[in-house]
Amino acid sequence: MVKPALAATRAAAVLDYLSMRPGRPCTLTEIAGALRVSPASMLAVLAALADAGYLVRHRAHKTYVLGPAVVALGQAAMVQNPVVPAADRELQLLADEIDAQCAASVLMGDELVAVAVAGRTRRPGTWTRVGVRAPFVAPFGVPFAAFGTDSLRRAWRGPHDDGISAELDRALAVVRARGYAVNRDGEARERLGAALGSLGDDPANDRLRREVDSLIALHTEDFLVLNLDKVDSPRDIAHVTVPVFGPDDEVVMILTGGGFARPLGGAEVEAVADRLKASAEAIAFAAFGRVSATRETVRPDPDRVVPSSVKVLGREEHSDAPDAPAAGVRR
């Protein structure tokens, strides 16, 4: 494997760091401290990025923000990756209808990265924002592993003992059969969400990384319980996640709905999952002109899943607004 150039690695880390803070100027000291790089070395990286237009330096405050060259890169990236703008458009509709925060994430190497977020969460442990990264290990990014290659599943399982690995494989089979994954909320999940958020602010913090690793182990047990047992009685659900398939049947993105205001029963979980699947198909059609030819098309039962958070989550109140169009359709 080719060893990456140190300057290039640092430049990428700077852009990642600032992308997590849109509109917030950062000083040399702040950036260097967060990335664990000496100020002298970081100054050279920042100067090169500023000269190329990827950063703008405020002369009086001596702070840095992303520059106009990044906008050009982003526009080109949107053209090259049409699934991202398609998800960005669809997520707001989806979030309004299931009354939750919804996120679209892609797999980049050994990390999952949120590329579009809409709506608001009712639980702090499930909150996310564009640019947040999570390791691609159980129980994160389940659809990538469930519908992916054997090598991808091995990477996702990680260094678990044979007993846990077998249980994880069983859970992946369940996810493949029903087309969605469920993660349970709880203290471990809230602590994990907080630790991942803190790690985004301090990406080189080894203590935070060790904390994330230990909390992932606890959360994996919750994932197994929830995905190997049928959800009948209402439970605190952190996330429901579905895949977005590309034209070659590979998972190119995952959609997640989470931060629900109250526990969900089995029928409600399936209703939310069906709504997410419909949005996944709408995104695939908008991005690629068609949905996967070999995947079963989702046709939600209008009596169970309607485009309204009032009915999806079983609320008492009623809306006088006219029925919304089906997923991915705009009036």
C-alpha cells in the first residue's frame, strides 16, 4: 500500500475539520491543537490551502474559513455523485412526514460520513450533522454489511469472538430479509452519540477514540437483541436504517430516521421502515433514472403508511392539510 503524503493528509484533515463548522472561523492555534500538529507545520498547510483558494484568512482576526475553491469542488462532486443532491431534496420531505431527524450517509473507506441531514431529533444521543463520521463497525452502517461482500462483512464484524460474530451474521440475515435495521436507544447509545460528536470536534483525541470503542461494544449487544427478537411491545428506538441501491445493486447510501419522540411498537417501526424504503427508491430513481431491477419495489400500504407523521407515529391530533404526494413526488 502506498503511504500517503503527510502534507496531503494534513490538508485533508483541515478541510474535514472546517467542514464540520460551517460559518465558524477557526484560528491557527485551534486547528493545530485539534489535529495534534505543531503550529509551525500547520501554518504551512494553511498557507498553501489559502493560496489555492480552498481557505480564506481574515487579515485582522487571523482566522480561517472555507474558501470559494471548495464551492467549485462541491458543485463538481454533486454532478459526479447525483445521489447526494437527490437525498438532500428527499430528506426534508421524509423528516417532516415521520417527525424525526433523517440522515443520508455514505461509506468512505473505513468510515461512514453523513452527507445530508434534515429535521430535528427529540433525543440528544441521536443527533447528527453533515460531516459527522462514525467507524464502519458493528452496529453502524448495517445495510452496507448486510448487502455487501464477504470482505465488507468481515471488516464490519471486527475482532469479535466466534460467538458474537455468529450472532452478528444472524442479525445481518434478518436485516437482508426485511430490508431494514433497527438500533435501540438507551444510556449507552446517548453516551456514544455524545462521544462521536466530541470526536468530531477533537478528531485526534485518543481518549475519546478509546471511549467510542468501548461504547460501541456495549451498543452492539443492544443491536443484536433488537434485530434478532421481534419488536412487539413499544421500545425506545434510536434509529431505523434502510439501504439505497445503485444501478448495479450495490448499496451506495443508507437512510436513517431517528430521534423519535416516544417508544415505537412493531407496527410503527415497520411503518417508518416502509416510508424510509419509499424515499430510498425515490432517491435512486432521481439519481440513476431507475431503481434496482432485482430488488423488490416498495409499495407502502396507504392504510398503514401515509405521508403524515400524524398517522405514521400514531398521534391523536389530525391535520386539515390535504394529503401529501407519494414519496419523491412533488406537486
